[in-house]
Amino acid sequence: MIRSMTAFARKDTEGEWGSLTCEIRAVNHRYLEPVFRLPEPLRELENQFRETVRGGLRRGKVEVGVRLQLAEQSSGGLKVNQLLAEEINNAANHINRILDNPAHINALDVMRWPGVLETAERDMEPVKQAASELVAATIDELVAVREREGERLRPLFETRLEEMSASVADVRKRMPELLKQQEQNLRDRFEAARIELDSDRLAQEMVMLAQKSDVAEELDRLDTHVSEVRETLSGDQAIGRRLDFLMQELNREANTLSSKSIDAEVTRVAVTLKVLIEQMREQVQNLE
């Protein structure tokens, strides 16, 4: 499965507790690097979210953002600590009896005292559960987006691999003819220099020329690497690093083919191969 590293996904959910939004952006990166922006009530879930990301993704810089909007507390959210309020009132009355000019204490004064008003603690477990499910669902959506984007690149790879195979086959077919032509060129050089044609000398020169221009191994390795690329593209695992390595190997063989070229057409084929490899390599950089 071909997966692009660049992708975006967003999902929302809501309940009696309020609403949650999760947005995930992913871009190219050599390794997996998750970054989180979480509201304070969900900060403790970061490690759990990190494992969720690792379970679905292999490479890329991944920014996970979660926004939380809590619903307003229903009536009865504030509670009065009656015992503390009575103690404050009793203390105030006691002090007033001591003072010459006592000041009146009202309800607001008592309410401002720390601990008199208690806010009912909100149950955050439903929120945390919903957030965990939302992040997991958004990761699944991101994976699906990556796969769709990656599969759009499949025709690009297949077309270029076919062109490479055809070019390699063409060079392989031409090599016997090229060697015969080089032998004739060598004979013509001997004759032009009016050197007596010695069969042993000619055979020695031809052996040296054949060794220098023998590209059979390069052609075989090019075919092998093309087959490995096709096999890798059909796999289910992350393929970016493997393809990057194969692009390097293909480019190495194309360079060697160019350096051993004894014909302008072979040189042209080698250049074409390097162009095709570079076009694929540029796309491989964005694959997981």
C-alpha cells in the first residue's frame, strides 16, 4: 500500500459534557515525530495519544491538536459550605461584641471567604473517553487520506518502471550489434594506420574492449531493482525508506551504464534512466 506522508484530517464529537474537535496535520519527516496541542483537562492523556499515533503511523511530523468546549454546569453547580459559613458568622458576632463600633457583616462578605462556596467537581471521565475515541478515529481518517493520496502516485511509478524496463531491454538487444560494430571500427583503425593485422592482437584488443564495455551485469541489476520496486509497491508495510534505498541502487547502475557506454544511443538511454529515477525519487521522499 502506497501512503503519502502529507495529509490532514479533522473530526468532531459532542455530548452532554460539551464538544471536542481533533485536527491532525502530517508532513514529510525522516522519522515519526508527533507533536501535541491539548487543553489542560486532557494533558494527562498525551502519552496515550502518542501510542495511538505510533500504532497507526510510521513516519512523518504529525501535529495533533484537540480543542475542548465544556458545557455550562447545570443549576446547583455551586454549593454552600454551611458549617464554615456558620462558623464565620459566629466568629464575626463574637468579635462585634468586643468592638466599640462593630461593622455589619452581610452574606456577600461570607461568600467571599475561601471555602464557603464550593464548585461541584465535574466528572471528566466521559470527556477523556470521548477524546481517546476521537483521536483514534482521526488517526484512522488520516491513514485513509494518506492511502488515497499515495495510490494516486501508483500510475506514475508504474509508467516509469515500464519505460525503464523497455530501455534496458533495448540496450540488451543492441549490445551484440554494438560489439560487432566496435570490432569493425578496430579493424578499420588498424588498416588506416597500415598496421599488419595480427589475429592475436585483434583478439586481445577485442577482449579488452568487451571487458570495458560489458554492461550485462548492470542491465541485470537494473532489471532486478525494477522488479524489487514493483514488489515493494505491492506490500502492506511502510515502503518509503525501502524505495529510497532502491532509487539509490538504480541510480548507481544507471551511472555505471553511462560510464561504460560505447555508443551514443546507450548514453542517451542511461540519461533517460537517470531522469526517470529522479522523477520517482522526488515522489518517494513523500511516502511513508
